[in-house]
Amino acid sequence: MREEYDIQNLNPRKNPYTKKLKKQITINIDSDTIAYFKALSEQTGIPYQTLMNLYLSDCAKNHKEPKIAWS
């Protein structure tokens, strides 16, 4: 095994998944919302955090804005 390798020339392709990296955060979510996604998770077989991420990604992609009405 060589002591030195030219890392730049070993694999010149860029990682296509670097734009889709996930970042761990802390967020406060209502218990009812978590229960909804957990129930949906049981029906679909998809982990609830993945479902939440899919939903939020869809909202961001389609530029959905919340409709807030204070009464």
C-alpha cells in the first residue's frame, strides 16, 4: 500500500447526493400531529419521520403557504 495517494484523481466525480443531505434539528410538534403521522406510518409502512419530511419537502417544492386565520 502506498503512503501517499492523490485523492483528487482517485474519483473526480462529485457526489450527486450532496445536495440532498439531511440535517438533524430540534422542533416542537403537537402530540396530535405526531399521532397522525404515526398512524399514517402504520398504514403505509413508511417511518413517520420520513412521512413528515416528504410532506414538508412537498410543501417547500410547491411553495405552499399556511392559511392562518385568527379568531
